[in-house]
Amino acid sequence: MTEHAHDVPPRPAFVLRVQNDAHGAPTAWLDDEQVAIPPGVGTHRALIREARRRADRTRPGETIRVIGMTQDGDTFHLAIGPDGDAWEVPAPDEHASDAHAPQQQDHGPDHVPDDVAHVIELQEHDDQLIGLVDDEQIPLTRGEDPYDQLLRVARERADTHAAGRTVRVVGRTPDGRVWHIALAPDGTPQRIPAASRAASKVPPEHPAIAQDEPVNAFRPLQDGAQEDRAQDSPEHEEIPDEPEPQPAYIDHDATEPQTEPVAAPTAALTDDFGRPIPTTTTEVGAHRDYQPGADAGSDREPDLYAEDEPEPTSSARTTRRTLLLGGAGALVLVGAAAGGFFALRDDDTKTAPTPTVSGTQLPDGIRAPAGLPSSYLWSVVKLSDVAPQLAVTEKQLICTVDNDTTGGTQVVSFDAETGKATWKADLPVEAVVSHGPTLVPIDGTQSVLIGTQNQLLAYPLSGGDPKTWPLEPKWSVALTRSGVIITKPDDDKSAFILYADKLVRRALPEGSNPVAVLSGGTLVATDSRGRVWLVKDPKKVPKPKKLKAPRNTTPGTFVAATGDQLVTAFVPDDDSEASLVRAFSLPKLRPRITSAPIKPAVFPNNFMLAPDESWAVAGNTWIDMTTGDSHVIASKWSPIAISQHNSWSKSGDNVLTATEQGKSLGPAKQTSGQVSIPRGGTSKVAYCVASIGSDTTLYAVPLKD
């Protein structure tokens, strides 16, 4: 260990990666974002400069540690000083984090320390939810909120070193959102802001690096350190970067212009230990028809911190936009797990959604999904979520936007043809939207449902005053196609549905998942053994009904449910990696259609049903839900959104489009810039969302030129 090692934090802030593209040219990546290389600047110098620039937003004046990853997968550690100097350092000892952590003053059991005690994550691997606590996989029990399970394990671990004291826990959702939790001694969680980071002292000049070590394609050059230091002299003329693969990593030229990189969305990045790297990018979540406990949007929002703004008081407004959008602050790998620190987005732009002139070209740096034109008919600015839920009909689009005049969130309905606002409604100033807006039938009437941290609101499609019901933060809320389903962490034998204008209890069979609400107030519950319960009583569980399986198959997983059909996957006896999709009528449970075997297997998070239920996408396969006919759309199709007329798939950095007949509209013609993510659409437009700077905008992209 060098004499300066104690000045370098043990926890890496970023992962810097160089990899070759399809043509063999090197590309630069910081965490999961591609970094544009300015002319005359080497790949590695650009990466270090970008890491330093991002760290300066939240940790100015501090030395940071980063992990470098080569094209061949080797990793090493670098320190980057406040002035942009970079030098190689040893990897921290296993317990370095504990050794260097500041001693916490005993402030009593309710005090929340700045240091993160444990990190919990929920990931998706092979179409299954995986729970992690401090990078250790935790078995998840079906039917119980996975986040509650992970928090319970975190509390048990905290009791070994912080018994009787509140600890700080960082959580990460499958779509990349990060949040901080104060976990009380009794296990009660409370969402809190991220802790601030005090600036550490500036380290002394780094020592010269040995000259006899071999040069690595990503590692800084081991020779010429003294020559690089000479660049501090005013009369020194900068020496151009060495050709790849040996660019100079050490950069002392503070006068060279800083070029903003262009970040491209990518697949989830992991370090060479297979650990996910948190990002501020939020991808489209898993299918929401599965179970309340697995809903990624159930009151799980990140709490963000900005050093240049005060923490919100009880009277301050915390909008969903400030919760969900960060300015690419330092992302910190906490030992074997991860915690994120983000900057609040600015809030000084116009508040009113503004339709634009028909046929406008998409802004520079924004591109449409493959198969769609690079123009839009109208737009909505200042959406309150970077990955918004939309309530969509053929004539209406309903979404939430920030209203900076009131400091709150506004529900707005737009005409799908013109983009003109038809009605607006202000949510309570203190409300933070956690669910919706979503179209949900309430006692037979289609309504616009929105859930906040303490309230459920149902607006008529034509606007007007909403009906409201109280909620508690710990409740898991599912806004399904058939109705509202709520489960409570302290009651595993019941579920609650919205029926007859109030929340009513229904008995929940052990080991089952509530999935649908039928007319008359019947709750539908299923399990993985092909059993279905139709529950009408608040305390008594009826006998289960067994689903009829296709020949030579065994029951698999529940896939989706609506008010009149239940979709389940069955596993062929001769191929455990495939699925047959069979739909059953509700409540009779008679088989309606059965698909051919689909491979890879079908799960709730890769199955999407069109709004009128006439067709669906299951993994890479299109299914006619009236006949069972099916065909492959594309070999690597992975659905992220669906409308009545199109479905979309994420493919690397691109988003691909297919028709309602399951025909792909071809590969992307553009490969540069940020791709706008579709969230729904009509027969004429696709509603695509992208962020520029501090604003998230929805574009109504025409389906044809």
C-alpha cells in the first residue's frame, strides 16, 4: 500500500470500461452510459475526465476511486484526484470500508447515521425476480412483498452490529431506481434523503508508477509519469494522445475544453464480479398484472440529495420529478453492494404542457424507435416521471406533469389528435405519485386511478372531482386491468379489493397470489401448481379449482389476468425451457386458446396483452389470443411496451417496433443519440418519452410519415 492509500476512499464511485464495438473500434463506457470521445482526446483520458466531472457535482474537492475494466475483462483500481490526476492504487482490503468509516456518535435509537449499513436489491435474471442483501442472494417467498422480505433480512443483520439502533439501508429496484431507508429497531422502514458527503482533504502528489510493469490496454501507461507532470508548466505544449491501445491516462491540462458526452442507453452493466451498477436510468418495468407484492412502483421511490440545495422541510414540495430524475451524480459501489447519490434536477422551466406545431423534427440527440419517423405531432413537457405510466384511450392521453406555479403535481388529459388539454386536476401539494395514472374499472366504470403515499384517487375519464380512499405507506397496491388489489404486510391471510365504493377484505389462501377482481366482488387467486381460488368471503377460503393442463405438460407460472380471462404458462414434459400459453375464461375457467410451445419460457414480466386482449406478445413470440396461433417476431425480441396497434422491444441501444400482426418494422436506421422510449399509443401515434437536460418530454410520434 502506498503512503497515500489512506487518502483514497475504499469504495469505488464508478466503473470505467473500454470495449470494442461490432467493427472492432474501442468505445468508452462510464457505468452503463457510453461516453462520447471528443476530437483529439484519447479514450481513457475522456473516461477519467468524465468521471471527475460527474464526481464534482456531488463530491467536489474529494479524491475518488474508480474501477477500470479492460476489453479482456481484467479489472484494476485507479484514484482520481480533485484536479483530474489519475494514478493506480491497490484494491481495498476486504474490511477497508469498516476500517476507514468514521466513528458514529451515539445519538440514540432514532438517529439515522450517514453511513450505509446494508444494501438491498431486487433484480431480474432469466425472467425471475432475484433478491440480494449485501450481494448475497436471499430466497424470496411468493405471495409476500419482496422488498419487505429483503428489509427484514437487513434488519436481522443490523441487529448483529446495531441492535436497538436505527440504520440506513440503500435499495435498488430492477429498473435502476435507488432509494434510502431508515430502518428502525422494530423493522419499520421510512424513506429518507440520501446522506451528504463531506469533502475529504486533497491528497498529495501521487508517487511515480513503476516503469517495468507491462502496459495494459486499459490501464494507464506506466512510463512517462514525470513527462506528464511537466504539462503543469505554462510553456509546455500538450503532447497528443498516444494511439490506441496505449493512451495517456494522466491528464493535467485544465485548459482543454470540456465536451459534454452523449450518453446512450444500454443494457444493465455489471462489474467483473457480476454485481449490478446502479444508474439513474429507469427502463420500462416488468408487466404489472402479476401480484401486488412484486409491483416495482409500490411506494419505492429514490430519495435524492443535492449539496447546493437545502433538504426539504415539512412545508417543502418534493415532486415525483425531483425524486426520479437525477443529474448523473456519483454512483457509489458500497463494498459488495451499491448506493446511489444523485443531484436534484433544476426546476426553472415552463410548467404548462405545450402542444407543438404538427410535423416537427425530433430534437437533436433524440431519435424515434425503429420503424417510426423522426418527427412528432405534439408534445407534453415537464412530465413528473422519467418512466411515466399513461392512461391511454383512442381519444385521450392522461398523464401527470409538474406544476411549478403551485409546487405540486397535476393530472392532465390531452386530446389524442391535437394534444390540446381537455381537463386538468391538481393533486394535493404534498402528494408523491407512486402508481398510475392507469385505467382501472371501479364497480364497472372505467376510471383513471392514481396512488400516492397516503391516498388512492379515481377520476372520471371526462374529468371532475375524484373519489378518494386512504392508504398507508406499507401497503402494496396493484392497479390491475380488472380492479384494485391491496395487500398488507401484517396480514398474510387477506387481500383487499375496491368494491362497492370501499376497500373490502377477501380471504387469501396460503401460498397464493391475488391476481384479478371479478364483477360482484370476487377475488381471483392462483398458485404455481395450477390451482385457482374464487374468493367472495372475508374469512373463509373456498376449495381450489384445478386448471386443465394441455396434454404432456405440467402447470407453470401465472402469466396475466383480466376481468374475463386468466392466462397461465404450462411446461412441456420434454422441454423444461419452453412454455405453452393457455387462456381460461373467468369465472368458468374453461380453456379458450392454447399456443404452441414458446421458447424461452413465458413469465409475467415478458408477457404483454393488447388493450382489447385480442393479441399478445410472449417473449419473442406474437400470439393470437382468439385462436392460439403464434409466430416469432424476431429471435431476440424482448417486449417493453404495447398498444392496441404496436409492440416494442429493447434491443441493445435500440428500440424496435412491430405491428399488431407481429411483423417487425425492421432494424434501427439511426444508431446515435438517445432513443425515445414508447409507453403506449393509439392507431395514429406512439407516445414516446425522452429526457433532455432537466426535462422529461412526451412526444406523439406518428406511426407513418
